[in-house]
Amino acid sequence: MSSYALTEILEATSGRLILKGADTFSGISIDSRTIKDGELFVALKGERFDGHLFVDEALKKGAGAVVSCPPVVPRGRSIIHVGNTLRALQRIARHRRLSRPVKVVGVTGTNGKTTTKEMIATVLDKRYKVLGSKGNLNNQIGLPLCLTELDDHGVAVLEMGASKSGDIRELSEIARPDIGVITNIGPAHLEGFGSIETVRATKFELLDFAATGVLNGDDPNIKDIPEMCDLLTFGLNEGVDVRADGIEYEDGGVSFRVYLKDGEAADVRLRVFGLFNVYNALAAVAVCRLLDVPLDEISASLGEFSGVPMRLELKELKGALVISDLYNANPASMEEAVKELLRLRRGRAVAVLGDMLDLGPYGEQAHRKLGRWLATLGVDVLIAVGELMAYTCEEFSGGNGDAEAVHAGDPQEAREILLSMVGKDDTVLIKGSRGMRLERVLED
């Protein structure tokens, strides 16, 4: 458990102590509902919430608070006044990171961040005490909150998300990664970025900080890499540093042979599906070799990895095989999921697809392009869910006269349509952006 001295908090935040109580704190919390005895509450203020409204509640268990608006508090509590509580949280995290001899791995990319981060942590956990981002806590609040738990860990594996230019730079200033991983670069969050070129420049901000970059050497958007640091590449093509060959899809997963540039090789069998998971595993191999884990040990540990919830899970509905990939969606991840549907199909291929959000002015164009592409693939049924997917439905219907296409306004309507037509020999893909809540398609 990570503990903090009052003096450490004051040094990190440059805050003003306006009431002295406890000299030490058992940890950091931003949630008055889950704060533990002795923790320090950081009262964050956002557009739709203000932690200052819950300081009294937090101090019933907590030992102190970092605030920008000093409250009336009971005796025996330490209150630290700062100008901006989010900046204070980030400074506490950065101070803790710089005060510990820990190797930090930062993982970013348009798709595969969480799975790659979990694969890396799974392998390293055999040799190091590992601190990993919880779930996908990868933003300006989640990443520093994770780092506040840093104690005697040997390695921290941190996911880094971005929705606009400068986000990765800001997170890297806090985390100071030694190794930076870029899984891939594609069109996502274009509402904030504006263009794929800005996405690329933002992801590359990671390489300004890392001593070594681990990059997808097959990605056409990761070319002409500026020489900011040492580089390792992974992929399926000749010339990369960590390469997979002999890929075979099996019941329950995928297997391949991994080759390193120095001649080492090993067989890997993953318990998760998809070609994209081969790429995620190759990134994990590269990182773990940099941290001195033997290749045979990496291979064995990757074989134990069982996947991440809500990402490409296999389920059953009325006897049909269902591929449930519900965490998020953008054009690149949607394409990979559809390919997996076609690879696993037994009878009809049924795609239940929800809106791809956060694409801004590119939204209609991206959804129409998806519909035209689906029409060329042999997808038998499209159930399109949401306003933007109406464009996909229109294009799909116009380009594939033999297929069935229907539009649903919400997940409940999509469920009713699916239940009315699905058969036991069908293979069904359910995928959409998190905000579409497509898990409701599978809920009774």
C-alpha cells in the first residue's frame, strides 16, 4: 500500500496548509463514496460535478483533503489549499513517479491499448511487482490516480488515451515513460483531433519522452518515424524486429511463431481471437524482452492471458455463435471485428452494428464507407443501430441486393429484431461505440 507524508504532498503541490491534522495518509482518493480510512481526498471539479460538495462526507473516513475552496471541517483533519485540484493530483502523481526507481511503460494507439497493456502486465507479473492501469483509466484523471498507488513496484504499465492534440504530451509529462508503445494509428476521436495527421502527431508525442519506442511496423500511418529515441518494430512483414509467422486460427484462439531479429524464436498460442491480438502480443513480446524476460517465459505467459472483458467475447444466443465486442468502436476496429465475424461464420453472417461516435464532421462519411465495404464482403444480415448507422444501412442495401438490412433506433429494438430472425447456425457480431450500450442487445 502506498502511503504519503503531509510534507510530500505539500512539496508536490506547492499547496498551502490551512489546517493541520494528520501527518501521513494511507493513499489518495477522488471518490467520497469509496474513500478508505486515512486517505487524502482530492476534491476534483469538472463540468458536471464538484468534489467540494462531498468534502464533509469524505472527511468522515479520510484524514485530509486537497481543495481549492476551503471548507469548514472538523478538528484533526489536514486541509491543503491549491489553485487547481486536478493539477495538484497530477503533480502528486508525477512527484511519486520521479521519487521511485520504477520502469514505466506507456501504451497508446487507436486500438488495442487496453489489451496490449494487460498482456504486458500479465507477462511481467511473473518477474516484477507490476502496477497497471485499472481498466481503461487512461486520461488526465485516471492515469495520475493510478500512479498515486506507486510504491515498491518494479514496473508500471500505463495506458495513455487521447482525444485531442497535446493529450499524450500531458500524460507523458506526468508518467515520464521509459518505454513507449504505439499499437497503431487510425481514425478515432476525429471530433477532437480534426484529422488523421493530428492523431499521428499526438501519438508520436510519446516518443519525445521514452528512451525506447515500440511501434507497429506494418501500420502505414507509422512511417517516416522521427528519430526521437531508440526504436523497435513489430509486425508480420520482413524487416521488423519482432515478427509473427505461421498464423493459424484454432478453436479457442490463435497460434503463431514469433521471431526476433537476433534469431530467437518461440511458438505462441493465444486464448483470444483475432489477427489484431497477434499484433498486441507482438508488442508485448518486444516490451518484455526489453525488460529482460526470456522469450520462452513470455510465450508461456501469453498463453495464460484470457482476454479483457467486453472485447471480442464469444457467447451464445438461441444456439447462434455471438461475437460480443462492446467496449468501443471506430472505423479501424469495426473493420477488424467484421473480418473476425467472416472468419468464424458457420452459416449466415449477421452484423449488429451501433454508431461509431466521436468522429465529428467525418461521421456520415465514415458510416457510408462502412456500408459500402460491408456490401462487398458477403455479410448476410445487417442490423444497424443508431442515427449514424442509418447511413451504413442505406449504403449496404444499395450495394447488396441479396442481403437483408434493417435499421433499429435503439438496442432494445435491435434485440427484438435479432431474436425474431436469428437461427442456431448463424454467427452474430455485436459491436458499437460504448455510448450505444449495445450490451442491452444480449440482456434479457
